[in-house]
Amino acid sequence: MIVVATSNFEVYHGVVTELRERGTTFTTVEPDEELPEHTDVVVTGSDHADDFGAVPTIVADPDAPRRAVDQALAAVRGDGGRTVIGVDPGRNPGIAVLTGETVVAAFQVPLGDAVDQIRHEADEAPSPIVRIGNGSRLESAKLVNELDTVQVELVDETGTTPYLGTGARGMGDVLAAVNIARREGEVIDARDIEPTDGELQMIKDRSREQSEENRAIDELLARRVAAGELTINEALAEHRDESDRKSSDTNDLKE
């Protein structure tokens, strides 16, 4: 049984809301009341962190109730262990957060938002591991190179995407991320990738698709996108500025 015992309204509201959304059985008591007989873990605020003796106690941050609930569920299920974040790279990476063997959160976000999402999950966990699949070479390299404050492993993602039956379309990247999180990889600090001609052309094609003027960036900018130095939108802006500057210079010479 999870017991919420806190006089902090923000902690109480956040934790109870999170527990209810997950359909979890729990009870609440005042911090100075006797705990129920079958209490497995207490969730409380920092002002009562030392009040429950030998009972496992989780101190909830008012701004991060989900993390406290994740830890409480792991304690009840006996899933204790470090947090592992699995990432299936791509233009919209799948991200899965595991505590022990329990999947406690899952996301699918645009590539430009992925690093911030992963950092947010990692910052809330002690000694996390981020495991990134080795497919989608350019996207995985970008993630590896930008995640420089956390342990990262590069994982062979062969066979991690499951067969999706009726009604499961769109879940493949997230389920692959779960499988990647459960597979040990090689610790890596950086990943240097020389883009192929086909990859550069793909970036140029994507830039044309996203451009309001139906223009594609040049190879130099495409290489900077491939290296993670620019997003496609930033490259388009630079390309537009350079084109406008050249046009202005040409007009000045004519005058």
C-alpha cells in the first residue's frame, strides 16, 4: 500500500493526482497519524522526511510529483534499480523511461525537442543511463553528441521494433525504445559521422519541403545540419539571408 502523508498542499495535490491518473490503489493520512498496517511506502514532503522510522519513505518535490510516484510504484513492485532511458532515434524519436523493469513514462517528440526531454528525465533520476539505438545514423549522432552530462550507451537496435497489430499503428518507435532500454550497449562520449551523398540529398529535400519559397539549402549547410550544428529551419534562414545579401550586392553593382 502506498500512503501519502504530507501537510504540503502542492505535494499532496500533485502526488494524489498522479496516482489517480494511473489507477493506483493508495490512501492518505495526516503526517502525525498512525500509518495503516500494510503500508509499503510513504510519500511525503521534505518537512516530514524523517518522521516515519524504518518505513521506506520517498520525499516528493512539489514540481516533480511524477518522479515520486515512479519511485513509489517501483518500491511496491520490488522493481528497485537505476533509471534507464531508451531512445529509438529518428525525426521523431521514441523515448521510454524504465525504473528497474517497469516502464514509468513514454514519449514521442520531434528531434529538436528530444535532448531537452531526455535531460529532463535524466535530471530527476540518480545515476541514469541513456541507451540510444544505432540506427538513423545522423539523428543518433546528434543525440549522442548533445547528451554530454549523462552516461550514454550506443545500442545495436537490430530486432527492437516489434510487429504492430491492428490498432497499434504509431506505437512502434516507443516500443522499440523500451526494447533498446533493456539491451546493454557500448558506452560512448561522441559519435562522428561522415554523411553520405544520399543523406545530404535527403536533408536538402527536407529543406525544400519545409521552405515557404520551395528552396533547398546548399551542400555546406546540409553538412552543418548533418553534424547537428543547425536545424533545417536555421539552415534555411541562413540560406535566405545569404541569398538576400547576394541579391542586394548585385543591385548595388548595377546602380
